[in-house]
Amino acid sequence: MRMVDIIYKKRNGNELTEAEIQFFIEGYTKGVIPDYQASALMMAIYFQGMLPRETALLTKAMVDSGESIDLSAIEGYKVDKHSTGGVGDKVTLIVGPLVASAGVPVAKMSGRGLGHTGGTLDKLESIDGFNIEMTEEQFIGNVNKHKLAVTGQTGNLAPADKKLYALRDVTATVESIPLIAGSIMSKKLASGADSIVLDVKTGSGAFMKTLEDSEALAKEMVDIGNNLGKTTVAVISDMNQPLGFEVGNANEIKEAVAILQGAKVKDLRSLSLEIATHMTVLAGAYSDYDEAYAALAQNLENGKAFEVFRQFVIAQGGNIAMIDDLNKLPQAAHHIHVTSDKEGYVTEIDAESIGTAAMYLGAGRATKEDSVNHAVGITLNKKIGDIVKKGDVLVTLHADTATPDNSIQKVKEAYCFKEGHVERPTLIYKVIR
Ligand code: URA
């Protein structure tokens, strides 16, 4: 078999066989197939697409390129969740303890933030002492004991994807639905859960800007999961503005804790309950959606979910005094109110610009090697549908400098207004199974 023939075949819009896909993935992972041929194939796939069967085979080959986590030592049915990435997305911090409060084990492997999006591990590390590096035994032991543990990636999962994603990033081939679907699902499938709930973001701050594209991506990922033996459900949710009111690390922990203590931040609470409901129904903890939703909502009210979070923080070495008194979390030196020079109803808050403004403050990383400042971040005072007068505070920047001019500029650019009344956006567009 020759790589050039595989490229030629895909370039002309033909279907690749299992043997050809395996040949490519194995050869590329081993370094036998060079980057220039892999790039050409990625571009051919970008233009010609892949049939669902080819995408499933590509995903399976990427899973088989590395190790898979064995979670069989964890008692019970394990459901994982994944978000395609958003700004202010602290849903994992809420859903983890919430699902665990229903007795369903959550063995979560999370990542760090890069660019305008944050990462669960960085947020948790706002809590002094919080340890995300565990051996597999510690991880499994903590899940068995507390029903929840969060770790950084362990093992060499889907190395083919790691290499290919880095290549796609620099060859303008990221935005291909089969390639994104295969990339995300290869990592999820290798992570060892029995079922997967996907939060597919749609809107200006998401990878997929239109509902049509988001739905196509969701369907593709659900099909891959189901075809490869893991029941998968996708929720398509809004990312036309950041989720909730807080963006950053310590301040996202604060907002997550508020929800776990029963606060009613509408979009964040509703989306967390939606994701947790699908997870617990898949795990068989409740008989249907309505029963699960009501029980989980109660666990936010009665303190059960918050207590699971507390025990999880203690188990991973975090200073619980910082959770019991949130003022002890890292605090920025300056709190700067950014006011509006315009007026009208807010029509859009570009999530990417808000995420970038937070990154400029130091909450995120421009490159993988950067470190993050846990104290800094952004509190949104206005969201889509709100009326704004000139001089009203749009956001508060929590900064370590008194003049974070580029962040001020960026958040001002993020807000769009119009004169007449604006509806608040739909939060959950569709559920795909
Ligand atoms: N996230 C991934 O993990 N892979 C992609 O291709 C895009 C987003």
C-alpha cells in the first residue's frame, strides 16, 4: 500500500477502506508517513468529507494507536462528559459532584486551558494544595470512596490524534466535522467510561457557529460512540455569550460553588442540570428524565451536591477553608469597572473576545508553556437581552494591574447593542441520541 494512492483516492472523493485508514494512522503515529503526506490527506478530507463508516474507522484506529484506561475497578456504571469548549464553562465543576450525589461514579480526566478557553484543572488549582496528579490506583480509589475524582490525562491516550491535531492546527484543517468528531471521540473512547454525554456548543464563541454545523458535529459524534459500543447523547447548547457571569479561575470556582449551594444563575444551573440528568439516566440511577431532573435539583437545594464537592476537594488535598470561605480564594489587586459608551439592548457578547480579554489579564495561556494567574478574571454585569445606558458597568475586570488597557478594549469590542427589545437566547437547542 502507498500513502500517495490513499491521498489520491480521497482527493477524488472516494471512500477509504479500513485497511487504508489503519495503514495511515499506524504509519503516521510511528513517524513512517511524513507530515507533508498527512497534511495532504487532511486537506483532502477537509474538502471531500468522510462517510460515517470512514469516520468511525478513523476514530477506532486513533483509539488503537495508544492506551485505553481501564475503569473496571470502579464500582458502578461510569458516564463521562465532554464540552466542545466555551468561555465561562464551569459545568464540569458542578456536574461532577451533582452526578456523584446521585451515587453515580464520575472518573473525570480534564485538561488545561489554552487561548481564550479555560480548563477545569487550572480552575481547581485556584484552591491551595489541590492535586490533579494521581496514580491510577489513587484515582480509582478516590472515585470508589467519594464517587468523584478529577485528574490530568494519564496514559498515552490516542497519540495519533495528538500528532494529527497539532498538524491540523498549522495546516488550516481543524474545521472539518469528521476530523473534529474523530479527534474528540478518540480521546473520550480511550478514557474508559461506559457512556458519554457531549455538550456541543453553538454560536459566535463556539467552534461551530451555526446550529446546522453544530447538529452535524453532534450527530457524527453520537454515531461514532454508538457504533463503537458506548451509548452517547449530545446536548447542543448556546455559546453566543459566556456561560454564567464569571470568567477566570478562582471566580469560576466561586460561581460553581454558588450553584452547588442552590444559587439560581439561570443558564449555568439549567445547563448543569440538563447534562447531569442525561448522565444519571444513562447510568440507570433514575427511571426517566423528569425524575432525574427533580432529584438532582433537590440535591442542589439540600446541600448534598455541595457536600460531595467538599469531600472531593479534601480528598485531593485542597484547602477546604478556601471553599468554606470563598474570600480566601486568590484575590486580584484591582477591580476595574468597564462602563459602556453606547446604549441599547445587548444583542451579543462575543465569548471569544471575553475569553481573550481574560487571557490578557493572565487567567489563560497564550502558549502551552505559560502559567496562569488564578486570581484574575472577569465578572459580566450585563448579558444578552439586558438594557444598557451610557455609563452603565458592562463588566468588572479583576486585574493585577490598575490599567489593563488591552483587556478593557477587548471587552468593549465584545458587546453589541441594538435599539429595540432583544430576546434572551435559547440555552438548549436540541438533544441528539
Ligand atoms: N477539540 C479536539 O479535541 N479536537 C478537535 O479536532 C477540535 C477540538
